[in-house]
Amino acid sequence: MKTLHCLIAWLRPAFSNMVNRIAIPSLVAAAALALVQPCAGLSFQFRETGSLAVARDGARAVLLPNGKVLVAGGSDLADAELYDPASGTWSTTGSLIVPAAAHTATLLLNGKALVVGGFNSNGALNTAQLYDPQTGTWSITGSLAKARGFHTATLLTDGKVLVAAGFNNNFEDIGSAELYDPSAGTWTTVGRLVRGRANHVATLLPDGKVLVAGGNTSTGKELASAELYDPASATWSDTGDLTTERTRPSMTLLLNGLVLVAGGQNFTSGGGTLASAELYDPASGTWSSTGSLPLPLWGHTATLLPNGAVLVTGGISSMIVADAEIYNPRLGTWKSTSSLTIPRFLHTATLLRNGKVVIAAGDTFPGGNAVASAELGGRVRQ
């Protein structure tokens, strides 16, 4: 029996793949990282690591300050688990107060993790839940003005969290945005997006603004539009359109300051699942095509590696796949690397402090069944 999360994903455009990426908390860090050049000879190999206690899809993961990985929710679950890279094992931790799928998870500057909104069997959620790694427990921290799922959450340079758009309980696209203040534990509505959307992607740019792009409306129409949120004025403004309308792609802020968007879906224009990729230049506010993925994908993950390359894993093409690809920003090309141990999509991918990537849970082929397995990807120099 499919979970609520999978039913939503198959019945309508659903997931905005929340990439697990490195947050750039300051302009100084961004400028320094931009000097790093990707290694052209990088390849990855994957091996099994400990399994989670509970199978799940659509969970969210964050790397905690202690180096462990928190995986929470998904599949209409409240369960949360911790991965310890030192032992390669998983352990249960405090459960979410409210079960959630299609939610977001954000690591705050104070080391706590914020889970926002989502859907469960009762519909869209307006809850915000805070995880304290010191106690292993969750607490409610304010409530959203609008219940929403399939939204985005972006950590700003001042430590506040911007939650944007999404679907409400009737699967109508939401145009509002809200700001969470960790110091007060409160939410404030901040402006309206130029275009309501869900299943979009978002990232913090080096100048402190937030880029939101793509997604789809409540009618299922995919969007090419992109817009910027300016924290200084709490306003939204249009920026250049994507070259291709797409929903549920991945988005990665590269170390050179450009933004990579890859894959996704476009059924309105007959594109189906997409292999194309494009780059956003914040200096010009424009998008340009870059090398295409070796195969069309959605439901994949995209992880920024320490050398500036981007690792894409899993997803759905014509079926759920185990493929892994590496994007070289210097060349603008993709290279296939060793496959995952099993096909999976709607999984998590988290960069560890040692440069390895832990891949966890998701759905596998055949049947689209949720799994509890996890695997570890490490670099192999060629």
C-alpha cells in the first residue's frame, strides 16, 4: 500500500526536491569558496551502511553540528533517526510532535533543526517543530499563518528562515511567504511572491537575496518564472525566466556563485521528464543552458561537494534508477560514476564532514516501495 506521500507524488506534481546543500552564511565565505576549482578526475563509489529503523520516502535530513545526520518524517511518519558516521549506524531519537511529509528541514545557526509545515493524513500543516540535539527532543515553535506543504525554506544570513509558497489543504498554490525568527520563536508574513507556486526550488545567493525558480501551479502547469526575495526590503521581484519550464528540479549554488538547476518535469509542453540543465548568473539575472544530464530525472538529489562539483543520485527516469552523475562546473559537463547499491528516489543525500555522502531511505524499484536502507558514497581518484 502506497504511503500518503507517494500517493500525492503520483496524483499531482508534488515534490520540490530539497537539495541537501552547503549553506553560505556570509559573503566572505561565499567569496572564499568561489576560488576553489573542481577536480576533473573525481569519481564516487557507494557501499551499504547501517539501515534506518523505519522505511520512509520523502524524509528530510540535516547535518547537525556534532557531525551526525538527523533524518525526520516522510511517509506520514513522526519518527526521527540519527546517523553516526563514526560507527556507520542509525539510532532513534525523539519523534516529531506532528507527523509530516512534504515538509522542510533547516539547520539553524544555533544548532537546532527546524521542521516546517508539510502534509499528513489530516491535510496541510501550519506547524513548526524545533529539534534540540542536546536533549534529542522536539518542541512546537510558533505557527505559520498559512498551512502549506511542497514549499521551500531558506536560511538567511541573519539566521532567520524564509518559507515561501507551496500548496494549501486544497492543493491551491500559495503566493505568500513567512519569516521565522529563532530568537523570538515567531513567524511574520513578508510580502507576496510575484507568482504563486509549489514544487519549486530556492537557494540563498552570495549577496543575501533568495532565488526562487520553477515549480507548478494548482492546475499542474509548470513554470519558467523566477524571482528574488530581498531581505533588506522584504519584497519580491521578477528576475530572468528559466530557459525551460520545469517543476521538481534540483537547485545547487555553485562555488563560483552561479546556480545550477537540473532535471525535473514538464508535461504541459510535452517535455515529460527532463535531462536539461541550466545556470543562473546573479550578476546579469539571466539563465543559460549547460550540459544535460545523461538521462532525464526527477526525484533525485543534488549535493555540492567540497571541490565544487555536484553529485546527483537516483531519481526517476522511465523507472526508478540507481545512477549517479557528477557535474563539473569548470567544463559544464556531466560524468556518470559508480551506481548506488539500489535504485531509489525521494531519498535524502547529506554531505558529511569527511567529504563522504550518506544516502538514506526513499522508494526503490520495483513497486515503488519505501526502504530503510542507507549507503555511503566516497571519492575515488582516477
